[in-house]
Amino acid sequence: MSTIQTNHNTITGNTTALQEGLNRQIAGWSVLYTKLHNFHWYVKGPHFFTLHAKFEELYNLATANMDEVAERLLTIGGRPAATMTEQLRLSPIEEAEGQFSAEQMVEQVVADLNMMLSVIRQGIDEAGESEDKATEDMLIGFTAALDKEIWMLNAFLGK
């Protein structure tokens, strides 16, 4: 069993699973960031202005979350996945290939945010097992924001 001491947080046990899970999140946010840019650039139709702005808002959220997770990973002695090759290999999110209607774009974003929620919840469990309250708290905060985004996007879809 290893122990990592950060400023006010002691992490015990094997942190390998936690670090791998955090890297999976970094990879997911990175691929989602690119996918959201794709949608931002190529959305067309009567909802262009609404979705163009929403996709920008979401890729900014993806960037902020990716950075926060990477900095937390560094804090606990890990190494963030920092190459596209590594991120594509680790990502739970698939790239956007082809052309999509505005509605299909939103449906994909909802599915991707749900996937990220699943990965984050797994990270919450891994942080709990490592007694890493700071990481656990950070990830719990992400879930509330994603729940709201998913709800709003589903409302847009009429679901």
C-alpha cells in the first residue's frame, strides 16, 4: 500500500486505477472537445445560432474539465495523457465522422455526455477507494453540471 500526501489530503492504497481513470477522462474530454468543434463549425439549419453557441459553450466546458483533471492527476503523482495518439487510444468517446443533421449532433452530444458521466462516476468510486476526497469532490462537482447540460439538450430534442 502506498500513501501520497498532498497539501491537505492523504491518499492511501494503490492509486493506479484512479490515475488510469483520470487519464480516461482527460482523453474523453480531449476527443469531445474536437468533436464539439466539428459540430460547432458544421451545424446548419434553423437552429444554427442556438447550437453554434451551445457547442462553443460545451467545448469550453470540456477544456476546463480536461485541464482540471490533468492538474489533479499531476498533484497526485500521475502523468496526464498528453498526445493525440494516447488520447484516442484511451478515450471512451468516438470521433465524429461524416455529416450529421443538427438533431443528430445533439443526440451524439447527449450520448457522449452520458458516457463521460459514466466514466466520472467510476472515477468517484476509484477516488473513494483511494480515500482521495479532493478528487472525489472535484468529480462530484462535474456530475451536477453534466446532468444539467444533458437535461437541457434533451429538452431541445423534445425528450
